[in-house]
Amino acid sequence: MARLSETFWNFRGSHRIAGILDVGTQMSLVRRGDGRFVVVDGCPLDGAQQAELMALTENGEQVAAVVHVHPFHTLHVEPTRRLFPKATLYGTARHRERAPALPWTGPPVETWGEEHPLADLFDLSVPDGVDFVCPDPRVHVASVLVRERRSRVVHVDDTFNVLAAPGVLRRLLPVSRLRMHPMLAKALRPQAGAAAAYAEWARTLATRWADTRVVCAAHSAVRELPEGGFAAEVESALGKVSRTLERHRQRYG
């Protein structure tokens, strides 16, 4: 568990591809002004992490809400519900499809507007120009990005990646700068203007959230940013996918 501000904690979990490569996953905990908490996403917790989480939240009694923001991060929805059975539960449409027996509240998170149920805490953003749920279930580019206003910390699953060296090398090598998801080309909608819409979304986000100081990326690390770093790194990441966007423009217009 990492405490990133007075109001924001991030828990790192293990997620292995083919049972070998651990790309990591995450859960975040945010304290509201009234002292209660909101959990963002779910992840596997070891005994020590679960003990810390329960100690912070009075054995889960002070968790007011749980919100799941990535449509393909579904493995830990039900275990997280068992930890916080009294919390108001929010999720995307795909979470509801995968766990229809759970007591979901309100419309899917990806459809929320400015006056959403957690607007006292979070700014949200959904990338434009890409399918939120791609026809190819291996493509996990889109998610609902969450930014806690007070701490200026962003919780993001897949849409931005922060790469870190494995094992003991992580202590020696710095984490990467922000990067766009490597399967962006497969997520862009097959229609004119999709590449431009994605680029405009990224540039607007870089401006709106320019004072962000930390990005918690599910795969696979936490990125601490210098002043102005968020805008610079999002613009740089966008530049690195310029050929992908240009090829899409050439094909679809």
C-alpha cells in the first residue's frame, strides 16, 4: 500500500499473463470530506494489504461506495463486493453484464456526465475516437480515467501505461514516462474522424489535468510527475502514436 496524499491510497496487486508475466493491477482508496471512503476498482490483496485496508476503513464499515472503471477488469468485482457488502456499487455496462446478480446503482459509469454521483471527489474522462468495449476482447484500450481533485492523483487502467522493470531491477531502473496503450490501432473506431477525435481528447486532457502530480497505472506502476509533467508526457505519448493515427486517417479519412 502506498499513501500518495492525505486522502489517497493505492494498492498494487498481481496479474499474470499466461501465468508467467506479471503486469500488475491496482485498487485505490479515497477519503471523502466526511471521513468516509470510496474504493476505485478491485485487485487481489495479500494478507498484509487487506489488514491495512480494513484498519483504515473500520473493517470496511466506512466505505461508502465502490466504483469499477475498466470494462475488462472484472475478476475482482465479486471479491471486492464481499469485502464491502454495504457500499453503493457503481460500474460500467460490462461489469453489470458479467456480474448481473450484484446490486448495481444508477447508469453505467462510462455514461456519467459532469454532475455524476461522485462529483464531490472526482473528475472523470473517457477517451474519444475509440470503442469503449472493443469487438476483440483482447483489446483493452479504453477506460474511465479518474482524477481526485484534492490530491491531483489520477487512477487509470490501460489507457495510459507506465512501464516498470521486473523484480529486483525495479529498484535500479526508473519507471517509464506515460505511454498510450500499445493496441491503440485496433481500438480506434473504423470511421472518419476517429483518429482526430482521439488526439483532441488527449490534448484536452493534458490541458484540463495539467497540474496532476501522480498517475497510478494498473499496468504496472505509479508515476510521480514533476511540475508540468502530466501535460508534457501526454503530449509526448501522443507524438509516439502519430504514425498509428496517420495510418488511420489515410484509411478512413
